Amino acid sequence: MEFSCGSSQESRRLLLSLLFLAAWKAGSGQVHYSVLEEAKHGTFVGRIAQDLGLELAELVPRLFRVASKGHGDLLEVNLQNGILFVNSRIDREELCGRSAECSIHLEVIVDRPLQVFHVEVEVKDINDNPPMFPGTQKNLFMAESRPIDSRVPLEGASDADIRANAMLTYTLSPNEYFSLEKPSDHERVKRLGLLLRKSLDREEAPEIFLVLTATDGGKPELTGTVQLLIKVLDANDNAPAFDRTLYAVKLPENVPNGTSVMKLNASDLDEGSNADIIYSFSTDILPNVESKFHIDPLTGEIMVKGYIDFEESKSYEILVEGIDKGQPPLSGHCTVMVEVEDTNDNVPVMEFTSLSLPIREDAPLGTVIALISVYDLDSGANGQVTCTLSPHVPFKLVSTFKNYYSLVLDSALDRESVSNYALVVTARDAGSPSLSATASVSVEVADVNDNAPAFAQPEYTVFVKENNPPGCHIFTVSARDADAQENALVSYSLVERRVGERALSSYVSVHAESGKVYALQPLDHEELELLQFQVSARDAGVPPLGSNVTLQVFVLDENDNAPALLPRPGAGGGAVSELVSRSVGAGHVVAKVRAVDADSGYNAWLSYELRPAAGGARSPFRVALYTGEISTTRTLDEADSPRQRLLVLVKDHGEPALTATATVLLSLVESGQAPKASSRVLAGAAGAETALLDVNVYLIIAICAVSSLLVLTLLLYTALRCSAPPAEGACAPGKPTLVCSSAVGSWSYSQQRRQRVCSGEGPPPAPPPPASKTDLMAFSPSVPDSRDREDLPPVTGDSLSKVSFKYPLLNLNF
């Protein structure tokens, strides 16, 4: 930087000391530095990282940055050493004008966590502006009759610097007519003037040239000059005079055009045209004053003609002169000081910075979401601003510094309840009436994986017909996750376990995305009546959350097993042979066909019928429809063939029905030959009857227990079906009939009737009518009579499952 008039050793030392002096202080979270204006690029300002308590290693990871509203990049921070330095030219007069205080306010922002620091850098003034006069030459007109010690006002110089650098002293070039009158300290408006010390003589000196010099108080001193040309006039020797040299008036801002400011009055001791006064603004008046005010040349009334704004200018200095019409004309001068009064005409302004959005729903309390700065161009109470936040939101405003607020989290968030908050921030000043401004901020809540997938119910019941095709879709599970995006993406899998000797995955599989459950192989009711397993639903969050649901797959029976004939004890697998005495009467049981069916329910309910004999001959025998007992229809006679070959058709009640054929060979003998065979049969049957009676006791107990359990299960299942009908697989029929079986009997249940239950006991008439396929049937065993026992084999543990019983029918209609 260059200085006119040179620079002394003392001034250089002062400049160097000021350049490297950085004073800082901590008050209300603010760090203070100072720097000289016009400092060179790279000039040290302060160790800002160290003063803010930040480590150098964390400046870059925490995104250390400096923001300065409206001041560009005047100052920068070296992220390697944490030093604040001058980056570009700083002109204090350009930044702050004539204001005594001039500072650059910086916002230092770091992330992880978000923090904001306020730094104030005071810009020190140097004497870099010389005094400036309004013009380079000033023309003055004076009558030669002007009295000694009369005063002529002069327009002083102005200096853009402040304090001592703007303290001006004036000197006048040597002359014999005028001396310089300097303003006293107690005067409100410090104006210069020329005092006449010697009478003027136009004939001797019609023009006088003077040089007025202004010198500031800076080091080194700077000067400015203006040339004064004084023209001496003749005649009119009384100048107009105002009541006062200074007038003060207060004017509210925003007054309409034409508003009267004040009315001036000047008097002239002369007479006639020499006493007629014309009012006008001085030629030295500033352009902004001339654009705002107008003076009536005849009445001297000053009126407003432009927009008066307190924020633009707080006061106006109006230089007024009154000139008479004499020849030469004389003038009088006065100053009008107009102070503009502030009114509350500016609404607060808000600015949002460093928005940390979206915010995680598990963010801790006190998390900073945004920084808000407010300002009001008004002054005093009109410029005092407070901010408030819309109620009933989990956020609050915290005042961190004057006119600075932080929007922080005040209570816990739950994205599943509220995913977005529309916040309204209101800034209101303290004026009367007060003015306010609002700003809307949309705060989006980011999801975290805090909800596990949930099924509609903990357990599902599925019905599947046996012999289903491999890969058949039997059910679809569905779980809902209240989270969003990948946290709500649900995948399904089997909870693996062993089913007997095989893995569960060999029976069923589940599609990971759709939740569809497939049967991988045909299911066999006779092998597996109930398959119970769990399906797991797990989301894609980190860490993943999951839950399980239980599936009970009931395998429904189909008629896929034909009746199987039981061989007679001691006989092979061929035909049944019996000896029958010709003396037996009608209705005598001569043999019995025994058969079992591996299916259940109707599919295992067997009936017997006798096939017609060859040639259509009428047979003297018949077979019981449901017991398989072969008895005589009449008394045998000599005409009957001694060897009777009977074909008995055993048929179940499935759809379609499956059959088996038994061959019974009867040999008709005389009454004397039959007892031997009968005695052997009776002897064997007596032992079998004793063993069978013992076994039947245990069978009856077991049957009663299992039947009670089945009835209880049916009642519970009926209640569940009435409250929430289960979903059906693709392999199940539209209205399936549930059929469950056990080793002691069969029962069936239909979904088509469930209004009324009725029951009956006792053996039905033979033959009983087939029960409807929509009925519930329970079969209870009865002990075989003596005619049955004679054909039964000895009872052992291995043969219990092959024993055939007669079942009285119990119909329960729903």
C-alpha cells in the first residue's frame, strides 16, 4: 500500500504491529479477531481451528467450511494448519461506509456432529482516503460594501475514513482580506467560514484567489484542496438574514409526497427589489437531498418530493440560501437538519442454512436439523426479532446467538406414525403494530429397521388332498412390514426340521419373494395325515428382523386303496373252504368274508354282495351287506349241489368305488360228517374268543379316548372356522370335506352344514342306508358274536390291526 507524503519509521512499526495482532475473545459462543483493511493476500488473521477447540486432523473429515453473508471470499482458512488469512482485498469504506464499527461476521460450520461457530473479524481503518471537497473551485460573490468581520460560510471537505483518520484541519492560503473561521466543538454542524478582515475595494481588487487546504489526522497525513474565487460586487450592501443559522426538524419515514417539512423565513434590511428574497438550495447540496426535497422559491417552504426511507438514510442536511434581487444580489445562508424517524415498515427476513435432511427416526434428542438466521432492517424495537415454531411437533428452536437459531429434535420420532413434518417458523418483530414473516420447512423422517415382519395370525390350517401333483401350490403366506424401502422387503423361508426320517424341505418349499408354499411330492394320507411346520419371514434391513408362522397341513384322504381280503387263519391266500351240514336251517351262518381298506371314512366303509351264479341259478346262500357273513336262505335239500362256489364282491364307498372279489367254496355234507370239523373249529374258536375278549377291553378304552380327543378337536376347529375361515391352497377343492381317520374308526365332516347337530344310538336295521357324504360319521366297534369268533385267527400283537369289526353307524347332521 502506498501513502502520499511518505511514511516514517514509527508508522511502519505501527502498521506491522497491527497486521500481526489478532485478538480473540469468547463471549456468547463468539471468537473475535481484527485485521487492517487493504492487508495483502495471505496476511495472518488468527488460528481459528485452535481457538474454536478443533483438531487439525478433523477439519477435512468434518467438512470444515466458512460462510460469510454478502462478503464473498474476503477471508479463507488453510485446512492444513487451521489459520484464517486474508484472501482478497478488504476495503473498509466499501464494506461499512462511515460507520464507526466495521466487522465481517463469519459462520464456521462443521458436520458429524453438526456444529456452528460465530466469528467476528473487525476491520481496522487505515488512512487511505484523502479529504475531498465537493469541487475543485468555489466561486463567491461579495459586495464591496460588506462590513468587516462579516462571515461567508464554506462547504467543508469529507474524509471516507473514520476517527483520527477523518479528523480534518483547515488552512487558508496567506492573504490580507480574509481569515479562516474554524467551527467550534460545541456546534452541532461544524461548518467553515471566511471572515472579512479588511474592507473590499472592487476598483482595487475585483477578484481574489484563495486556496483552502484540508488535512486529516492520519499517519501519514493526507490533504485535499479547493480554489476559492471571490468576485467583489458593487451596490446592494445588505444581505438577507435568517432567524437562525441551524434548524432541526424530525420527519417520519414513508410520508407521502408533498408533505411539508418546515417553512423558512429570511429578512433583508434593504428596500424595494433589494429586499425581495428568492429561496433555493445551495449549489453545494448533495444529490440525494435534492432528489428527496423541494423548496418553494417564494415562500421558503420545504416539502417532500421523494421516498423517505429510514433504512436508506437516517438524516438529511439541507443547505438553503436566500438571495435578494438587488444589484449585485446578496445572499444569506442557513442549514436545515432533517432527522428521519423509523417506523415498522420492514418485515423480518429468515435464511435457512445447513439443512441436515432427512433425519433418521432413531436420531438422539438434541440433534441439530437446520440453522436459521433472521434480521430486520428496522432499528430499535422495530428491529428486535423473535422466532417461534408451529406447535405440536417434536422439534424446538434454540437461540444460539443474537438473531441465530438452531432447529433441534425435542422428542423421539417414529416414521411409521408420521413420516414427514411440515414445520412453520414465524419471525415477529417488537414493533407496534408488529410485523411477521413465516417460512415452511419440510422435515422428512428416514426409516430405520425397527419393525419385524408380522403375519395376520400366528397359525394357519391348510387342507390338501393326497396324491397331489408334485410342485402343487397349496397355500400363500404373507407378512407385512411397517418399515419402508429395503427395510420392508420381506423374504420367506422354511424353518427346517425332520419329519420322521426325512427333512421337511423334501416335502414342501416356499417361494422367497411371493410366500407361496408348494408341495414338492405327492402326499399320502395313509403315511402322513398332518404336516406341521413353520415359515420364517425376514426383512432386508440391517440388522434383519424376522418372525415365524405355523402351518398345519391336513392331508385329506382319497379313495386310492382297494379293499384287501383277510386270509382265514391256517389257510393260505386262496379261496375260503367250509363244510356245511345239509341239515342246517334257514338263516344259519356258514362262513364269513373278512376285508379291510387302508383308506378312511367313506373310502374305508365296505359293503358285501353275492355275485349271481353261472347260468342264473338261484343260490341257497346270501351275504350280509355290511358284515360279510354268509348264511342260508332256506333249508338245504338233496337237490342242492354238494359243492357250492360263491363269489363275494367287496366294495368300498369311495368315488369311484374300488372292489375286491373273494371266492368261498362250500362243501355240503351229511349231518353225521359235520360235527368233527365243527368240533375242531369250536375248540380253536374258544381259545381265540378268550384272547379276543381281553384285547377288546383295551381296544374299547383306546377307542373311547381317541374318539373323545377327535370330538374335542372337531369342536375347536369348528369354532376357529366360524371366526376366520382358513385360506385354501391351489390343490384343495372348492368346498373340501375333511376326513380324519384313526386305528379305531372313521369320521367325516362337511363344511356345507353347520347349523344343527343331532345324534342317535343303537344298531341300525340291516342293511343300513348309506350316509350322506355331507354327514359326520363315527364308527364304534362291537364285540363279534359266536358265529364271527369261530372264523377268527388267534389274536396277536401283529394281527390287531387286521381284525375286522362290525360298526353301528352314528349320523351327526350339521
